[in-house]
Amino acid sequence: MIQNNIRTVMEKGSVGEPVKIEGWVRTRRDFKALTFIAVNDGSTMKNIQVVIEHSMPGFEKIESLLQNGASVVVIGKLAQSQGSEQKFDVIPDSITVPGPVPVEDYPLQKKRHSFEYLREIAHLRPRTNTFGSVARVRNAMSFAIHRFFQERGFLYVHTPIITGSDCEGAGEMFRVTTLDLKNPPLKDGAVDFSQDFFGREASLTVSGQLEGEIYATALKNIYTFGPTFRAENSNTSRHLAEFWMIEPEMAFCDINLNMDVAEEFIKYILKSVLEECPDDMDFFNERIENGVADNLRSIVTSDFERITYDTAVEQLLKSGKEFQYPVKWGIDLQSEHEKFLTGELYRRPVIVTDYPKEIKAFYMKANEDGRTVRAMDILVPRLGEIIGGSERESDFDKLRSRILELGLDEKSYWWYLELRRFGTVPHSGFGLGFERLIQFVTGMQNIRDVIPFPRCVNTLDF
């Protein structure tokens, strides 16, 4: 007997073979002597049809329980389906219903619900086709990320969730404290964090990059893949307070090799999801965004355009296009600028390098011109920026000067500076927001719909 998931049964089963199906009823159709139920267990977006003869022993006891959403265990045999939508039907010998559903209260009675409504019942939305497909794609992409780096000799490093440093220097961090907020200890009129759990201010990490550099300067090539946090008070379809980041760090690596790895990485992940989730990608292509799968295929087979920030600004100014955000040298490129470069001008992914140092982080290596840094962003059609990275400053004196120039607390970065004193080496890395990549792959419009439990402003349901 095949006692596995529905996907395995559909792919490896044969007519007459005994099976055990465990899942949830998606639909029910009744006829004079037959009842058809479609059962799904999440292993595939396809349902398997169970054809129940009303003469089956015990049917009268479960007939009223076979409702949408009810859990069922079906033991029977595979039969050639008479319909065109599936290869097999299941002819049951017995059916049990471990979890019946009160029909009048079940929130997923209709076939289609708005995403806004489904966010209100996030504990049930994985049972829908859309969110089941998102979960399977997310799973396949997660595994492909690890596979990419492991095949290339990278070590997976777990960087801390609680940190005392602000990697980005933006200050948008969630504080971690055990102090009594109603009566905190004070010193000179301010909160005395020396009495806190860690003896100083602590926050949730915004990036694992700085800690990742510790291991890259010892083990050469490493990557992190874990949750990060931003306390940005933004209630838009593009922002989450908790999201997952992929951040490789590579020693003996300059900006050019960094770009090569990042381009190869993007192509590898997209190719993997197209091959491993064809049914789900067909669903996104048909129901969410037409052409999304073809867009991914074109990226996999294209060479990414590489231009400098100077060239990007020059091309935007020459375009004659009216942008909401005016273009001039020194601005941070906006989404509309990035989409123009990728979607209209070059019609392919674009890697922009050598950004003005004023708009980039303190740790990026300065170019000889004194006004730009060895940063790189990968921009993709339809979305814009998907990867940000740089060659890191490996010179102690230059890095220290930059930290002081920006008014950062040198004491918070003492260990980061010491990496430049003891066996320093050219090294580079990049970061990719996992949820943004899933959005791009699936065509989903709201980032809250591609993470199992969204954390954002005024949202903490679970």
C-alpha cells in the first residue's frame, strides 16, 4: 500500500494499487448513487478525486461529515479516472473523518477570497491554492539556496539574532531589554542600560553581514540565511518588520567576482523553481501574473548588463522620460528608475556599480576617485533592486576614518576593526531579501502574502 502524499501517489501509483490518502476535503459533488470528494494534502496543488458509492459500508455515518475543510483518511485502490483532469481516482474501501467542520462557521466556503480577507484568517489561508503554492515554492527556493552554496564549498553560519551593533547605521532597530519599562533605572536623566541583561543596549539584528565577515576571514566562503528585523514604521505592500535574508561573504574576493557569484546565484534559484514546481508556476502564470514564468526563463538565459552608477544617471537623464523623482547625480535610484533601466532601456537584468559613497553604508570600500564606493545592486525587470552588495573596506585606517566621519560609535565596532588588523584580506558579499525574491518569482503583489506569518505595523496575530 502506498502510504505517502498525494503527489507521490499521482506520480508513482498504478491502477489497482492499494493506497491510503490523508488530507482535507476541498470540494464535494453529489449524484443519485455516487458522491465525489476532492482531497488535498498540500504536497501538490492538484487534488485527488475519491469516488464514493452510496452503498459503501458505513457511508451513512459519514455522509453529513464530508464537508469542505473536513479532514479525512481514505483507504482504497487506485482506478483509472474517467475525467480528463486527473490520472487516477480513488475507490474507497473505508473513509474516516478525524476532524469534521461546522459548515455554517467555516470561513473558506467560497472558491475565491480576496487576499485582504485571507490575511484576516492567516491560520487558514495555507489551505487555499494560492498560499499552498506559495509555501511549496518557498520550500523549493529555500532548499535551492542551501544547495547552491553547499555545492560550491560555502559553510552555513548562524549569526546572532540579538546584537549590539547596527549594520546599516540607520537606527531602525527593535530594542531587546529585560528592564521594567514602567520604572527603568536612570542615570543622568537617561535609561541606564548598564543594568540591563547584557549590560548595554541590545537590539534585534538588521543583518548578519558583520558577524558573517568574522567567519569569512577565517573560513573563506560562508553564507547566512535567517531572519532579520527592521523597525521601519511603514505600512506598505513592500515592507515587513521581520523577513529572511541570504548573505554570503567571500574572502579573497573583489567586486567583480562578487557580481559573478550573485548573477550565477539568481539564475540557479530561478532555474530550480521552474524545474521543481511546474504546476505551481503554471498556477501563478495563469491566476496571479500572466507571463511571470516566461520572465524567469528569460532571466535564466540572459547575460546581465553591467553599468556604473554614472552611466545609469546619464541614461536616465537622456531618456527624456518624466519621473516622479527627478534624476540627478547623488540620488539613490528609485524603483521607477530601476524599472526603466531593466524593463525599457536594457530589457534584461542590470548590475549597477560604483555608487556615491554618501548613499551607501560605512563598510563599503572606497574607489580611487574619493566620491564613489565599490557597491553593486542587481536590478531585475518588473521589480527593481533584488540584491545589494559590495566589496568591503579591508584597510583599518580607512574604515576607522569612515566610521568616525559618519558619527558612529567606534567602540561598537572594535571587533570589526580588528579584523582589519589581524590578517586582513580583500573580501566581498551581498544580501538578498528572500521575500522580495519570492514576490518576483510568484508575481504576488504584497510581501505579506509570501511569508507564513507576516510581521508589520499593527500586525501580531500569532
